[in-house]
Amino acid sequence: MTGPFLSLAQIRNRLVLTARAVLRDHRAGPDGRCRVCRVLECQVATAARNVIDAAFPACRPAEDPAAKQTRAPDATPHPTGTAPTPEPGPPADRRW
């Protein structure tokens, strides 16, 4: 239950928790059908996924091509064609 004393973040978190519980119940079985509804494409699970997607839009993959660049547009390649080797970090065998 939600009350008037809850913040918007708390209400959103409760909606997400409920959607996750629905997804646990309405997951596909070995035959690919929902274990509760017994249909191939469960509308309840789709609605729960939509709630989670709406609650956390920053978790979705970026769709614009500028965000997919592997390097900055003004970066120039290394003159020898290979990147310089990074300096080694601390040893992995720590005994403290």
C-alpha cells in the first residue's frame, strides 16, 4: 500500500519491486509459455517490463550514434598506429 506520506522515489521503488515480483511469477517455462497465463507472450510480464523501463530510463542502452563512439571525435590516432602500453599497476599478490 502507498500512503500520502511516501515520497515519489519510495512509490517508484515499490512499483519496481512489485514489477520484479510479477516477472518472477510470470517467467517463461521450458516450453516458452508463461507459467501462470500459459500463453507465449504474457501481457502481464510485458506490462511489468514497461513499468521497470519507465522507472529507470537511464538503464536502457543509448540509442543515439554519438553515445556509441569509442573515442572522442577530436582524438587523433597514435603516430605508430598502436596505442602506448599502459603502466603496470600494483602487484596482484598483496600480503597485508
